[in-house]
Amino acid sequence: MGRILQIGSVLLLVVGASYAGTQQEPKAPPKPAPKPAAKPAPPKGGVPKTIPKGSARLLNPGNVAVRLFRMTPEEREHALEKLPSEQARENARKTLEWFDSLPKETQELQLRRLEHFAQLPPEKRAEVRQLVVQANQLPPPRKAAVGRALVLLQQMNDIQREVTLQRPAFQARFSPEEFRIISGLADAWMGPLQ
């Protein structure tokens, strides 16, 4: 019986404490959050601070799927059927789905990268392929940071890009390996698009 009284007393204390907590003075209604300011347009000739969707993805130019980007769905399917394995077909389809989901201007950006790459000498293309593989093997957060840096560098003219690459503050954001990848890809794979 004593045990029941103890449990009842504890329950009454809990209920009383929670009731007392609800009897405080009413709080003022929360202020509405201020609306975020619209992002200003980048200055003419300057570097935009945002990266278009899909721009930072590093495609290996040796990937079968990148050669299919300009094809019609029927031509793509015919080419996919010729791939040696189901895994290769599945990987190519995923890359094509990603490409098709991009806005038109970002698709054009990716296509210009591939055209720029095709104009490089064979030894430079081999080096770029290897750098893309190394970049894609970085841990996800570092891979994203390298991709963002490359996209921003790509949007600069040659002089701006060289000045940025020489800045100690820029170099300090990356490991020596990451900086080697960035500096190797900044001109070769990305190329100036202005």
C-alpha cells in the first residue's frame, strides 16, 4: 500500500510540475523570418558564385556514354546494345539519364568540355583521363570541393585563372594531390569558355 502511495505522489508531482510549466505568461508570437535578399547578378566579366546544376560533375571523356550525348534515343539504344556487359549498359544509361536531366545550358557546357578535350593532343588527353579518374576517386566532400573549384576556374579567362591558381589562399584550400588535379584539369579539361 505504501508503494502505491509513493507512485501516486510521484505522478502527482510530475503532473503538477508540467501544469505549472504551462501556466507561465503567454509568449509573444514569433517574429516572421526576414525574406532572404535576392542574389545579385555577378558583375560583368566576374565569376559567378553559384554553380549550375550538373556543372561540377567530372565526366571521364573515355566513358562510352559521353560519346552518346548528342545521339537520338534510338541511336543511343542501338549503341548501348553493342556494349559487352549488362553492367556497362547500366552505367552508360545512368550517365545518359543524368545528362538528359540537366538544363540545356549545362548540357551545352558539358558538350563544349568534350569538344575542347577532343582537340587536345593524344598525350594530353591521356593525362586528362588519368586526372579525372583520380579526381573521381577522392572522398565525396573533397571531390565536390575540387569540382566546384574547377567550375569556378573554368568561368575565368586565362589570366584570371592563372592568378587564382597562384594565390596561396586558394592553394591552401586543397591538399597537394588535389591541387595537382585542379591545376592539371583547369586548362586542359575545362578550358576557357569565353
